[in-house]
Amino acid sequence: MNNQNVIEAQKLTKKFGDFTAVNAISFKVKKGEIFGFLGANGAGKTTAMKMLIGISKPTSGEAKVVDYDVYTQPELIKNNIGYMSQKFALYDDLTVRENITFFGGIYGLKRSEIKQKAEELINELGLHDVASDLVGSLPLGWKQKIAFSVALLHEPKIIFLDEPTGGVDPITRRQFWEMIYKAAHEGTTVFVTTHYMDEAEYCDRVSIMVNGKIEALDSPTELKKQFQVASMNDVFLKLARG
Amino acid sequence: MSISVQHISKSFKEVTALKDISFEVKEGELFGLIGPDGAGKTTLFRILTTLLFADKGTATVAGNDVVADYKQIRNSVGYMPGRFSLYQDLTVEENLTFFATIFGTTLEENYDLIKDIYVQIEPFKTRRAGKLSGGMKQKLALSCALIHKPKVLFLDEPTTGVDPVSRKEFWEMLKRLQKKGITILVSTPYMDEAALCDRIALIQDGKILQIDTPETIANQFPKKIYDVKADNMYLLIESLKEYSHNHSVYPFGEFVHYTDQRDDFKPQELTAFLQSKGLKNIYINTTQATIEDAFMELAK
């Protein structure tokens, strides 16, 4: 694998019976890139992402994530990536600090490291007043910001974000993206799905999946040029239903 | 008035979900409640559909009081909750027949109203509701909410988590329903959908920030707003936040929306500042405020 790439997929395919959910997708993601992974509901995004994070075996094709093979080294992949989704990110019945400690432990950090990282995280997000509160009692926007930071605790090479900002208020949504920019700036690769098309514009490159295939892949500027439209929303509307 | 809400408040233990909410929706209007998760939208829907008592205030729906006349309201409104609430183990057709029977009607009697929507899921009418895709579930839920020809339709975040193409189709359906005389109260966290409503209420933390037509809310934005762009987005945002005269700095698609504290702001000065931070290809130009800009300014 080219050492500038942290994901390389070659004809990656997943079939369920006679249904092809992901149909021979090929793409590369560079180190430090913010890569937007878009598509309509049911286009195959989640299935593709599950293969890349090592929790679903491909039917055929190749993929390497952080130098590791998705067929033979899924555990090494899991150790080297972070993941958060809208649906599951933190335990509502644990406090903020307990969540940090728990996930730090899961990712194999030492006690002293966890303690130090927890303080850093609480400081950075200004969480002193709520560090001992149950996560379930916090507003969604806060939870998502904490979840993002927790997913970065073990300093992963890539972070996978599955609709991280769904339903979040506009100001917090932007603060969240500023955190993404910061992580990318510090060298973490960000792989993100979203239904907000303005967020697609924030990505360095964007792929759009339609019926299991990647039908477009380029920077937002180039995609808009290619489809002769003014916004990523229009690119999406032109492509997503063929 | 189709819906009238007067000084409604509601708390759950120490959490105040709604604080003194008042607004009115005219007959045949498509009215949007625009706000993020936790704004209080669902609580308000539950009060208006008679599923929850308010602590204070009064409300009427289609001329009926939400407390005294709750039975009439239940017969005359359709409600599509945010969470998929149909019977997962019944088929598409069974769900529809079930809801029609409960309301003393039949699928045939009101087929005209749901036809546009139902034809899209009819090929799957023997499939169990739990096995449908997200988009199809949404269409079935809307069909079930319409089966008794309601006067008022309540839609709680019908498009959350739905892709832009399906969202567009859904709003086209709503416009067609509105033409048939149904009053629609719809909530959404997507600010771009606000522009599709006749009037909107911006809501956050249980309080209404503003009520008006989407155009008026956008046009009333109090500041001159600028699109700013440069070669490095991260550095651009950091630099703009550092600029001591900034009033607001928000990433907005390929641009950053910037407002300045001063009335006599000169873009050249900002260009010079950004250059001193090492940014290149700097672009600064005035732009039109959107509903989202207005919302963020009000919520600040």
C-alpha cells in the first residue's frame, strides 16, 4: 500500500443472497483527508463501512485499512480506528467520566493515560460541571462532541463517523465540524457519512454511492463543475436516483 | 384558526420542555416548527394530539379544546410520530386496513387521498412493515395517518435521517396534500426545509425564537453577511475567530459566513489580516442570509 493512503479498496463487494449491497467499489483515501461518503438511504453506505471497520467480511474484492487486510486482520483494524455513529456512541447510564474511563480501557490505554486523557478532554470541552452527570441527561449536541473526543482517545489513524450530526442544532453542528477540521489538521483521517449537503462541501473529497456502486468521486468543486450545478445538494439530486 | 396555542408550558421534573409557547396556524396552512433535538417539538406535538397534558396554557385543534374535546380531536387529526410506530408484524396492507377500521372507514373510501403515496408502496403490500426500507416506512406511516381524511396533519420530524432525494419527494407530497385542504404542522431539524413552509416558528430550548414567513425571517437578519473563502479551511476558521472584530464565524458549505461588529467594516482590512496569517486565494463577498443564519443569530 502506498504510504500516503490509509484506505485502499479494490472491487470490494458484499452480497446478501442474490442481492448485491455493495457492488465492486474501488477507491483510495489519503492520510489526513476528510472523506465524505454519501448516498441515498439503502445505497449501501453502511454495508461498505462495516466491511472497512472489520465487522463484516466482504464477499469478494480487496481492502486495506491502515495497512491491514479486512479479511485476515480485522482486530488490528479495530485497534487502529475510531468509530462513532448517531445511533450508538456512549452509554447513557454512565457518567461522562465513566464513559471516558470505560472506552479508554476498551482501547487498551493504561490507567495513568486514561486519567490524563480524561482531564484533557474535560478541559477542552469545558465539561467540569457535568463530568459526574449521566450522559443520558446531556443535550444531544454535547453527547456527540464527547463521543467524537472519546473515539479519538486512543489516537486512531482513521475515524469513521456515521451521520454524526443528525438532529444536532446548527451551532453545535458547526462546532462539531470544527473538531473534525482540527482532527484532520493533526493528521487523523476522517471518513464521514452525512445527509446534510452543506457538510458535503466541507469534505476534501466526496464519493456518492448509488445502488451499491460509487458513481462519483472527486472534490466538491470538481463535482459541481462536472455536473454543472451550483451546490452539492444539486449534484446529489442529479445522481442519487439515476 | 386550525390550531391555536396559548401560553403552553410543560415541565418534566426539573427539565422545562416548553416555556410559554403561543402561536396560531391558519386553515390550510403548511406551518413548520424548526429546531434541533431537545427543542421541545415532540412534547408540543403530544400535547396537541391529546396524548399529554400541559402544565399551563390552553390549545385548540380544529376548534376543539385539547383537554375537554380530546375525543373529537383524535377523530379529526392524523399524527405521524417521529419514531416508526406502526405494527412491524403486520403487512403494509394489514396496517392500512387496521387503521382504516379503527377510524370507521375503509381503504377504498379515502383511496383518492393516499393514492399518490400508496402507489409507491403498493408493490410491497404483502411485506411486513418491519421489513421495509426507511423511505417506504415513512410513506406507509403517512398513508396510515391520512386514511381517515384528517383535517389537521401532525408530522413530527418525518424526514430526519432521510437522504436529500427522499426528503425532496416527501415535501412534494406535503404540498399536494396541502392543496387538498389539509392543515399541516410539521417539525424538522433541517433548516433548508423551512423555506418550503408558508410560515415557521424557530424553536430552541422550549422557547419560540421567532414566528414569520421564511422570507421575512431571512430578510430581517440584522447584519451584513459575508462569504469568506481561502486555501485552508481550518486555518481560515481559526484566523477569523481570532480576529477581534468578528461578530460571528460559521462554516457554511464551501464558505465561512462572517459578520463583523462594526457598521463601517472594510473587507480589505480583513483580507490583509488573513494574508498576515498565511492564507492565500482569499475571497470575501457579501451574501444573502439564510434561515440557518437567522436561527444561529437568534440562538446565540
